[in-house]
Amino acid sequence: MSTWLTAADDDAALEQLHADGCTDGLPVVLPTASRVDRMLVAAGIDRELVIGEMGPLGGAATVEKIAIAAVMAGCLPDHFPVVLAAVRAVCQPAFDLGEMQGTTHCIAPLLIVNGPARAACGGIASGFGVMGPGHRANASIGRALRLAMINIGGAHPGVSDMALHGTPAKFTFCIAEDEAASPFPPLHTSLGYRADQSAVTVVGVESPHSVFFTGDADDPQSAERLLDTIAKVIANPGSNNSHLGGTAAVVVVLNPEHAQVLAHAGHTRESLQQTLSARAVTPRATLAALNTKMLMGTGDVLPAVRNPANLHLLTAGGPGLYTMVMPSWCAGPHGNVAVHAEIELNQVCAVPWVRQEA
């Protein structure tokens, strides 16, 4: 059971949360008992159930503690199934959450939502400005995970979160795939889910790197030029992926226009993974001239993505000039791979007794 704090009034309560390091630096919704109880209705499971352990301090992520983070982040109860699934995903050993929270790299968890939950959980945005402000569900869900990582995982800047610069993505980073606009099957189906299931994929990545490209589906050379352009951004010679062996995940978010160019040329998600992995390479001599002390891998040409399955492609954003690439950290015991979890919708909805505020 969580320890409940008391304060003279709302202003004092908010200041106490800031003073205790329980916020991300922005104002939060006060997690009163009744607000947390309403959030727990959406879970339909015991509040004391432990979803997992969150590093670096090994805090037990109970359903109640996750609900507190969701309330503080501004989530609606409809958002809570996605938050629970995201916490379940990052608590998997393969995500290396403790190491990821403690690294000096500017890595943040990107949440990618697929399936019916995109609409059922508060309308998670997938179009224009998908990674920016103005989308309540996206902002609140991603922020809830971050607040759980702070308050359950114990990550505090300069103490246990050692990112040299951090990134705005550490406040919140949650998107949905635009399945309707995509010419390819939904991302989660490539991970073993049915299209009618809901899932969240979580990848530790940097903030998006822009890929500028002009072309059209009727130009037979457009697809090749677009692939070369994306590959060069993936193989950024300053990225960890290029220097540290290419064993980690990379995310490519195609805008719908670019996705259509590639599909019109006959590409599938699998062929794009293979082609981009093969082209996203840098000569060893080029990297050695830039960085002599941390250069891993063998051969004269070093790949930024060694395993094509670790290159995750999806469609989102507005149509136009830009596609986005998110490099990763490329470290940790499990190599900074993607994890995923099913989003469990339509759980038990019995209304619990709600405590009255004092």
C-alpha cells in the first residue's frame, strides 16, 4: 500500500511534491485518494499486484503506484490500460531499465501503440504533430511512464539518472501508428500479435532525426533515393549505433507520403528492413578518423543495424517532406532492444467504494 501524504491545501501539496523530487519539474495533478481509486477502476485488478521491478533502485511497480503516476500525469481512466502495458513492457529484463536510466546517453522510452487501443484509450494521435504538443492522450500516457520511472524506479538527474544533457523526450514520448494511412501491416503484427489485438511497443531511443526528401510514387527512382537518404541518417557517423556495433534497435517513422512511395515500388516491411540495414553502413576508416577509442565490430564496413529485425518501421505523422529516424543507445546487457506488451482492454469494471475527501 502506498504512503499517503497530507498538506494544508492544494498549493502546499504541489510544492511538497516538487520539493520531494516526485515530479518531472512541471506541475502535476494531485493524486488524491479518490482520483487514484477512479483510475484503478480501469485496471480491474488488485491495487497491490506487482507488475514488475523498476530500476535503478528496484522499486516495486504495484498497480496502485502506477495509478498514482497516471493521475499525476493527467491521464484519464481510459488511458490507464496503455500505461499499465507500458510499465509491464519496460519491466521486462530485456529492456535493461536500470542501466538505461543510469546511462549518460540521451535515451528515452518511445511508446508505439497499435490496435483498437489507439481509439479506445482516449484517441491516441498518429497524424500531424504526432510527436509534439496538443495531444492529451499521447502526452499524458508518456508522462505517466516517466513519472513512474522517477518515483518507482528512483531516477533523478545527476544522482541516478546520469544523462549528460537529457532530452525533451524524457518528459513524454508516446505515439500511435497511423494504421489507416499505412500501406504496410501494423507494426505489432510483425511482433506476433493479431491486427485486432492492442499492443504497445517500447524502444529506448534518441529524439527524432529528420529525413528530408522530395519525390513521388510515379518517379521510378524515388524509392531508391528515399532509401539511400534514410539509410544515411540511420548511419549517422556520430551515433552510438554506428560506433558500438549496430546491435541495438532503430526506429523509422515514415510519413504516409514516403510510405506510399516505398510501397508503390513493391517494398514490404521485411524488404525495407533488409534494404535499409544493408545500406546503413559506414567505412571503418571514416569512423576511426572521428573516434579512435570506442569503435566496435569487425570488417572494413560497419553496419548501424546488424540485425534487420531490430529496425522497426511504422507509418505516422502528416504527409510531406519529412520522415523521422530515432537512433538508440546500443548498450546494456541485452543491447537496447525493443520490448512489447499486450494492452488489456475491457477488463472488470465493477465500481469500487470511493473514499470521500477529508
